[in-house]
Amino acid sequence: MRFKTLFPWILLTAVLLWAWHERSDRAAPTPAAPTLANERSAAIAPAVTGPASYASAVQLAAPAVVNIYTSQKRRQQMHPLLQDPFFRRFFGDGVPEERMQSSLGSGVIVSAEGYVLTNNHVVAAADEIRVALRDGRETTATVVGTDPGTDLAVLRIALKDLPVLPFRETPMQVGDVVLAIGNPFGVGQTVTQGIVSALGRQGLGINTFEDFIQTDAAINPGNSGGALVDVAGNLVGVNSAIYSRSGGSMGIGFAIPAALAKDVMNALVKDGKVVRGWLGIEVRTLDEEMAAYIGSKVTKGVAVAGVVRGGPAHKGGMAAGDIIVQINGDAISDSAEAIKRIAALKPDTELKMVVVRDNREIELRLRTGERPAQANAPE
């Protein structure tokens, strides 16, 4: 009976408590606006950019990167005693005078017709070249052509259904993420990641014609001729060399740009060689120290150290000791740039040069010849 008496009061109390709670929620103050410090913190919070994984780029590019194995027959020196007829009576003529020497590198399939880009130094002087694909296939390759000046070579393999790595069509920028794919130290296909550290590296003394992409993606022996690709799986360069004091990667690697590699490949496929302009001169970049030594008032230009007798420059009146200051109206002060400008011209092209001789400017009109095949030929 007592519960029935108290029930209405309990119910009324519960209703009043619920109403008071609802009113309190409505009256609660809105959260304070963020302080200036909070706004600044939000503004400088690092944004998450780029893919969390490069697996898709690797899946596209890696099947087109091949291992290259070369072998070379080398004549080995026989001991003089083994050439003596007396000892030959016991040992016979079956003593081997040749031995096989093997080396390895990497390459990139860039055409469904079986063309493979690699470094010239990977296949130079090889008697046999074998190419191993990631899918397990292996075959002998033939050399289509080589270009020692850029350290590039084009091979061809006779297989069907080949994976092909496309060339990147847009320029790279410093800071772009790149992946290096190859076969370092013969351990098997390996992928390393880094960024483009610099573009247009030249004057390194590695190749005659240099325009390297520098990267900190690890490149080691065996990576030569392998692919440098972007995050979309496009070929941006052919790995070529490293700067190292230990023989391993120190974060400074160099790759031949894909655009240059493509031009060289097309020339080798079409003509079996790369045709370049040539004058027959040896050049050095002129600096203040050299200018003082030779007594020149000109301190910027390209000094001619030698002229090939009977070559285009010699026929055009150029002499050793001349200082080139202009090529076709453009000022020139770097020997690497002069080499590049001359080589870019087709043979039998008229070329106007301004040189300083005995501290007097002289204008010469030369006609380019065709650059010899030797990698160390004068310009």
C-alpha cells in the first residue's frame, strides 16, 4: 500500500530530472574556437603525400628488367716449360691455352621486337651474351650496335610475348621519387628507392657525352644497364655508374636519361651506329690559371690543345693554342658544352666559330666531318 502511495511522487521526480537534464544540454556553451597557436600547428602539420607502396610500379617495370651474362675467351699464358718439346712428350698438346671469363650486368626490354638497352661496358668484348628474364626464360642475345661515347648498347633477343618498359615522355625534376631495378652482385633482381638528386651532371670523366641523372637510389656492381623508373613504372634512365670509395653504393649513382638512350637506340637500330659531328680538336676549359700560364688576356673560353692534321678544323684554319669563345654566335666557356654542340651537328654542316689567337679575335668557318667510332677520338 505504501508503494502505491509513493509511486506518483517517484514518477514526478523522474520526469523533473529528465527535463532539467535536457535543458542543461541545450544551454551548454559551444566549444571554444581554436587558438592562434592551434591554427598555426594545423597549418604546418605535414601532409601525407605519395603512395604508401611502390609495388604497382615494380609489378609493371620489373618483368622487363633482365639479367645479362657475358662470357669472353681469354688466352692464358702458358708456362715456358709446357712449350718445351720434352715436356710435351709427357703432357701432350692437351694443355688448355684459353679460359672463359664471365661477368654480369642488367638490361631493359624496351620493344616488343626484342630490343634490349644496356651499357656498352657490360657487353664490350663479349664472345657470348645470354639474357635471363624474370619469368625464367633464358636466351642468347645478338649485338645490334654499341655507342661507347654514351656507354650504351642495344641487344636483340628472339622471344615472343615480351614484357616492355615504356619510356617516360615528360621531364624529370629534382626531388622526384625513382626506383632502381637490377641484379646487384648477382644476388638476383633487386629494387631500391631514392630520389632524383640532380640533373644534367657532366664533366665527370665517365663518358665522352655526359648528361647524367644523379640519384641516391642504391646502385651497385651488377646494376649497370638496369632500369631507373618513376613511381608509375616508366623508364626514366639506364643505370650506368656510381661514385664510390668502397666499390659499393655511397648514395651517388648516375643514370643515362631515357630520352638520350632512346635517341641512341633508334640510331643504332636504323644505322648500326650513332652519327655525330666532328672537327678533330682536343679541347680544355679555360680558367684564370690556364690563361695566366699561356699569357692570354681572355679568361673564359675553350682552349684548343691539339688539332688533328688533315681534319675538318685543320682544313678550316684552326690551330693549337686558339681559344674558342663563340660557336654559331653563342658564347662558349665550357669544353663539355663545346663537345656537345659540335657532336649535335650532322656531318658536312657549316659551323662559324670565333677564336682568340695572339689576343686577337678571328672568325673561322668550318665544315664538320663525321666523328670516328673510337670513344677517345678528339672532338
